[in-house]
Amino acid sequence: MSTSSAETSPSRSEDARPEVQPGLESNAIGFLDAVSIGLNATSPAYSLAAVLGPIVVLVGVAAPGVLFVSFVPMLLIASAFYFLNRVDPDCGTTFSWVTRAMGPWFGWMGGWAIAMTGVLVVGSLADVAVRFLLLVFGLDDAASNNTLVTVLAIGLIVLMTWICVVGTEVSGRVQTWLNFAQIAALLIFIAVALARGLSGNGLPGGETPALSWLNPFAQGTAALSAGLLLGVFAYWGWESAVNLNEETTDSASTPGRAAILSTVILLITYIGTAVAVLVLVGPAFLADNAGEEEMVFALIAREALGGLGWIVLLAVSMSAIASTQTTIIPASRTALSMARRAAFPAYFGRISARHRTPAVSTWWVAVIAIIWYVVVRQISENALFDSLTALSLLIAFYYSLTGFACAVYYRRLLLRSVKGFLLIGVGPVVGAVMLAWLLVLSVIAMSNPENSYSGQSWFGVGPPLVIGIFLFAIGAVFMVASRVAGTRYWQERPSTVEDDEVPVSEGGDAA
Amino acid sequence: MSIVVGYDGGDSSGRALEAAITLAQDLNEPLVIVCGVAPAGGVGEEYRAVEDAVVEVLAPAVEQAVELARSRGVTADSVLVDAGPVDALEAVAEERSARMIVVGYGSAGHIRAALFGAVAHRMFQRSTAPVLVVHS
């Protein structure tokens, strides 16, 4: 072990760590499971239910194009995740990587952003899960009773957190089947909605499909940046598909092929659903029902499938429930990792030895998420959507940071090979610049409250911007406090990749 | 041949340990104390940080268990495995050609066991070696 990596990663330098034997090889992740991991972390049905309505309201018939273009930065940043993960035997994430590449200040903020994404998204997930589940059973009145939904959603957050804390995992196979069932439900929806819309059996506002729908630039920049930001949210988590180590899978080519297939599936379902919705009901219907928030997707599902609408409703609900785990776990583990490196108080690093989970940080994520959810619900009905937009700001921020960190960490090797230059340098940096640019555009656009989905104004600017600035400001206060306390985290210094960690084809000299 | 026991520092696995030590004495077999330390929740995000935290807490408990067994005249050693409890036991049992596997029952809690299956149940289904379940 080299001294430089020991300096930047104290957890690796502890020679006292007892030896841990690797687990069973037969438990390696197979091809379908690898595809499923990417889908599971992205939660297509929930993502569509959450953002398709607002995207169509914002950009109209350009929605398919916006969903397509949003994937580009995701793909480029996923390349950064892939290459950073490969040189990091710690299975880190943005916090560890950015700290190692760019030092403690950037690393701290990256970690904070991840922890806060968990806090912001959980309320929305639980809210959508509860409402759609009530609709599955035809309890429409209950589903529009906000008090009841809030209480049930809090109950669901507590239940899902408890499941994360006791570390129970639904077996990989069950998860894989659930994910593919979710995709099947969406494909059925797409097929039926298209067939009905194209045969003239849709609503009067239904449009005739045109190639121009794939052009995202049809609307103004303000609408486009807001739409793209929600698009980034829709693909959030997909990087898990490329984040698999080759050792965890049953063959070296599995992660690559699985990532390609999960990409194709996501693009088909996202763009297909957007097109199907436009053909069946048209943008006017969505604009008229904009106040219905996520429920608009339920209306459309019933419009398309009639008595079988519950198939899509159930898919959305299951997808949202499954997604609580893939959002709470990264947030709480990042908080634990920050605590263990003394960037957070040690208290957040406590674990449950019996369950092998970061129990303290997990409960804290849930508690703050519940408070956030309840407060935001009280302030405004639409604020839940505004907080999704704020969440997208955080995602764009930490993805962008990760893209830059990748190129910075590998900087010595970038000019040694074409492959390394393109995939490790240019790709992640272009993705990072796109997201940074999107961040700036969105901040400018949100300075005008009219561009907020809810059209509300807080302190003269759009609510998502207020929420975003509020969270970063709190983070900055804690960060400075931690710096003033002078914990050992602040002595960590940036380093670069070692030549022997990188294959020759990418400019290194690994055997 | 050996006797393999699952131990995680909890009460019910403590009872399993007691039973396994007695059996090892009577049968004159070496004892292997196994502890799965993989974080629950899958690979990815800060996996190693969580595993390090788990090892910090569990390794001393496992070490004490080894000492307890040795103090009773049993040849004992321990293995920490980067896997969940069931996979850890299965891997080590195979490797050390276990004569039997000893596990506690109920450490996971009754609700959880009922919903998702206890370690003991899953061992029954998977293990080729006989499984001794010690009730708490």
C-alpha cells in the first residue's frame, strides 16, 4: 500500500483491521440481476409518475426530446462513476472520491449533497407510494385526503427505515422479478395508449406523433432547463448499473452488457411513455390537471387501460416503495462514512452490529425526512414538487462534482491513451460542464418565481431555489463548524491515481 | 472435520456458542467460529466504510468467543467473512468440511424472522451438513 493512499484514506491504513475472507463466488451477480440493479436504483415507474406531468406542462410536445437529452449527462457522469469506482477498493461514493481528488472542502459538500438528497426524496416517494396504493384498491377519496395520506406516508417512511436498519434484503431474485414486472406494466401502458390514441380513441387533445417531438429545444431556455433538471432526476441512480465491480459479477463482460440493456430499457420506457401520453391525452390535459401533481399519471393510466389501470398504479407504488431503500441507504452510508473520517460527529458513525447497518445515520435521515415532508406539506400542496426540483439541483451538483473529480484524479494519465482521454477525461468533464451549465441556467430561471411549477414565490424567487440555497447554507454552516473544530478530516490532502491501479490501455501500467 | 458455529455477539448466538463448545469437547473436534460482516443493503455506496465499522465492533466479540472456547480446552479459530450470516456459514462449512453447523434461533427478532425467514431456516434449506438449532 502506498503512502499517498494511506494519507488520504485513513480507513485503509489501519493495519490492525482483522482479515476478512471473501464470500461465496456462486453468489456473484448474474446478467439479469445486474440489469435489475440499474433499474431498481432508477425506479422508472415512480420517476415517470413524479416528473412526466411537470415535464409535459413545462415543455409540451418536446417532452420525449427532453427525456432523451437528459440521459446524455447521466451517461457521461456514469463513466466517471465507473472509473472512480474501479480504483477505489473501498466502494466509496462521491464523498470519498471527491475528497481524494479535490480535497476536503469539495468532498464535504459532495457528501452533504448526497445525504440531503435522501432527506428530500423520501417524503415524495412515500407520498406517491401511499396514494397510488390507495388508488389500486379503488379508494380514490382516501387517496385525495391529504391528512390521511400524510399519516400513512409517515408510517411508510418509518416502516421502510426500519427495514433498512434491520438490514433485511428482499432476495435478489424477487427484486429482479419486481423490476421486470414494473417494466412490463409500463410497456403494456405504452402499447395500449398508443393503439388507442393512434386509432382516434384518445381524448380530443391527443396529438399525432411527429419527429419534431425529439427536438428538446422547441420551447424557451427557461422551460428547457427546468425540464432537463427533472429529466436528470428521472435517470438519477442509473449509475449503479455501471458501478458494479467485475469481481461481483459472474463474468467480466456482465456489467457492460447489463448497463447497455438497462439503458435501452430506460430510454424505451421513458420516451415511449412520454409519446404515449401525448398521443392519448395531449399536453392540454396535463396543463389543465397540473394541480393534480403526481396524480395526473394515475388519471392517464386509467384513461388508457380502463379497468386494468391498476396494473400501472401498482407498478408505480411498488417502484416508489422499493426506491426508499435505494435512496435511504446511500444517504445514510455517506453520513456514516463522513463520520468515520471525522467530517461529521462520530455519533453518526455508530452502527448496529447485529444488523450490520449504519443504524444511527439511517434513523436520522428518516427523522429529518419526515420533518421535511410534514413541513413542506403544510406550506404548500405543490411544494413537494418544488422540493423535487430542489433535489434535482443537488443531484446536478454532486454529479457535476464527481465528473470533475474523475478527470482531476486521473489527470496525470489522461494524455497517455486515447481511450483514457475520451472516457476518463473528456466524457466526465463534458457531462460535468453540462450539469454545471444546467445548474446555472436553472438558478437564473428560478430567480423568477413564475418558472416554478407551483408558480409560487418565496422571498421573491422560486421555492426550489430557496430550498436549494437553504440546504447548501445549512451545509456550509456545519462544514465551517467542522473546519473550525479542526478534526483530522481537514488534514486529508488531494492525491492522484497510482499508475499500477490503471490498465495499460488507459495509460497506466497495471499488470 | 470441524464444528462450525455462527456467532455475532448477540444473546442467542451466545447460546449457540455454548452448545458448540460442549459438542466440540465431547466429539473432540476443532471449532470454527464464523461471523458474516458484510453490510446489509448490498454493494456500492461506501460499502467498505460500513464493513469496517461492523468489523470494529464484531471482531473483538468473536475474539472473546475464541478465547472462551480455548479456555475450555477446545481447538478454536475464527473466520470473518465478507458475506451475510447464511452465506458466511455456508462458505466456511464447505471449506472446513463441517461435521455440523450450530446456529442460534431468534437473534433477528420474531417479527423479522416470520416475515423474511430466520438464519436458521435458510440454513436448513441450503446446508448439506447437518444443522443444529439452539433455541433461546
